[in-house]
Amino acid sequence: MDFAPTPAEERLREEVRAFLRERLAPADARDDGWIVGFSREFSRALGERGWIGYTWPKRYGGSEGSYLERLIITEELLRAGAPVAAHWMADRQIGPALLAHGSEEQRRELLPRIVRGELVFCVGMSEPNAGSDLAALRTRAVADGDHYVVDGHKIWTTNAHEADYCYLVARTDPHAAKHRGLSELLVDMRTPGITVRPIIDMAGEHHFNEIFFEGVRVERRWLVGEENRGWYQIAAQLDYERSGIERLLSNARVLEDVRAHARETGLAEDPLWRDRLASVLTRVTIGRWLIYRVAWLLSQGIVPNKESALTKAFATELEQEIAELAAQALGPHALLLPGSPAARLAGRVARAVAFAPGYTIMGGTSTILRNILALRGLGLPAA
Ligand SMILES: Cc1cc2nc3c(=O)[nH]c(=O)nc-3n(C[C@H](O)[C@H](O)[C@H](O)COP(=O)(O)OP(=O)(O)OC[C@H]3O[C@@H](n4cnc5c(N)ncnc54)[C@H](O)[C@@H]3O)c2cc1C
């Protein structure tokens, strides 16, 4: 495989950098910008450039670009801390799910608006008693004429408080085996009967929520794909969700700024620090190539599964280590001295430490990903 970028790919990278220099004010840059950096305006600006839905067919507003080019765009956005949360889920997984399973009506109605950066989606999968064991979910959608009536409770739903639509997984056949009775529905978040309640995370931020559905009527035309086949459709969506460069670069800016801090303070000369930093940077490079490999697989028409599990487990555990490394560099300043000269960075490092446990939980825990690797990667027998 030739890893060298083509001249066109290099030009695209430069184009994204120039756009960021012009459009991203330093004060708007965010660590974890794909989760907490929410700006509809910024998403619309990206939409105008054709950088949302970049690989999708032109007939739905997409650019029909390559997966590698899409990766170059997302890599530059995340490195800069661009506030991309408003379109992230729609671009990453909802669009591909609709292209794979959605009706023509759903695609024509939603994809062009996603591409323009106008639509915010949340993903309603997890419930209080159904996270890793997603097939245990209890939210139900009962057919009633040309509607489904939805009742249930979702939790940890990122940006539900901002979303226009929820991509909801609900039980449509309570009598079938638990994996066989699930369906996917697109639910307009303005529908009566929906209540969103915020959850504040350990860093004091509001990005995820609970959603309560009480007698919510959803037209049957918003069923995605086949009734009761939801489980099989979700699998590919999770593969998209797990394999992007956001799983490596969430706190990349913290790492860069801590390295600069280490140079300024002389820590950079400490052999123990240098050893640990070298180890982290080596693995960042490995993680980056794992993610580029996923993009290459996608470009061959292969939806990565075990590769996606491997990439997410490897890269998110590294993100946690980056938060730890940052805390080590700042020492007690990281948590205790907001008035110190390193105050701005200290606050960000404290936030990084508080947020880091989430990296290996969201989108599937590392344990579950190792299970996937064992079963589908190594072919080990199920217990
Ligand atoms: C920041 C953040 C954002 C999120 N955003 C969303 C969102 O937008 N939409 C959404 O639907 N969900 C979202 N989630 C929820 C996330 O998908 C779940 O938290 C995750 O799947 C784990 O489920 P759980 O929390 O119920 O933990 P559990 O499934 O109860 O797991 C608890 C522990 O048991 C382990 N465990 C569970 N089952 C097994 C097993 N079979 N073998 C070995 N170990 C096991 C797990 O690894 C974990 O350590 C988000 C979570 C976070 C942290």
C-alpha cells in the first residue's frame, strides 16, 4: 500500500487549513469539539464547502469524494478543535445508515439538509438497563394504523437537547427473541410526548441527556429499513461510529499544548518524561494508520467490523493516557491552582482528566470491543 498523499489530497488538506485560519476564531476552538463544540453556524459553513456528506451521491447533495479525502477533512477539523458537534452524528452514521437502509423518500427529504449542515441528529440507543447489552432495550413502538406509538426512556443521548431528529431504536415485536424484535425509527424531536432532561458530566458540562417518550406518535413512513430487522442494521452503524479519527484526536490539542508547556518549563529535558511522551507519540502514529486503514477498507466497499473495534479500543485507551500524561506534566497545577500562570491550560487538563473515562465507554466499552475482536477477529468460540 502506498501511504503517500496524492497532490490533490495535499491540496485539500491545505484548503481545510486555510478555511480554519479564516473561519475558526481561537476562542471558539474546543477540546472534544466533536462532542461539546456545538455551532449550527459553523456546520452550515462546512456544508457550503461541500464537506458534510462528502462521500455521498451527488443526487442527495453529497460530493462523491473519497473516504480518504473525508478523513483528511475530519482530521484537520479535529486537530484545530473546530466546533463540529452539530452535524457530527448525522454525517458520520445517520447518512450512511439512510443510504444503506432508508427509503427514497427519507433520503430525499433528509440527506440534502444534513449536507447543508441544517439538521442535528441524536442517537437514541442506550437505556438505563440496556447499554452494552443493547438488545435488552425496552422502549417500545406499537403499530397503530399508519403510526407507531412510542413509549420508553433513553439515556446518555448526546445533544438530544439540540437535536431536530432522534434516530431511535425501539422494540416492535415483544414476543420475538430479543435481537429479532427491534426496529429503527426517525423521530422528529418536536413531536408531542417527548421530554429531554439534561445530565451534567463529571467535567460540569452538558452534552448528554435522558429522553422520555410518552405516547409519541411517529408515522410509519419514518421506519428505517425493515421492521424487526433493526439489530442487523445497527451493527454497520456502530462500525461507522467506532472507526473515525475522532477516536484518536479528541484531546489532541491538549497534548500539543502540554508539549509546548513542557518545552517552556524544561520538563521536556527530563528523560522519564521524554520516554513516556515518545511512547504516546509512537502509538498516536500507529492509531492514525489504523484509522487510515479503515478509510481505505471503506473505499474498497468493505464496512470494517473487527478493524473498527480494534481501532476504537486502541485509540480511546490512548486518549485516556494522553489526559494522564497532561496531568503528569502540570502536576498539582492540573487541578488545584486556577490562578497560576498555566491557568488556562490547567483548566483544560482538569477537564480532560474528568472527561477521559467516557472515551472507552461511549460507542461501546473496550471490554465489548475486545469481545468482538476475540469472536470475529481471532475466531475464538463464544463462551
Ligand atoms: C460521553 C458519552 C456519550 C454517549 N452518547 C450516547 C448517545 O448519543 N446515544 C446512546 O445511545 N448512548 C450513548 N452513550 C452510552 C454508551 O453507549 C453506553 O454507556 C455504553 O454502551 C455502555 O453501556 P452502559 O453505560 O449501560 O454500561 P454497561 O453495559 O452496564 O457496562 C458496565 C460495565 O460492564 C462491562 N460489561 C457489560 N457487558 C459485558 C460483557 N458482555 N462482557 C464483559 N464485560 C461487560 C462493560 O464493559 C462496563 O465496564 C454515551 C456514553 C458516554 C460516556
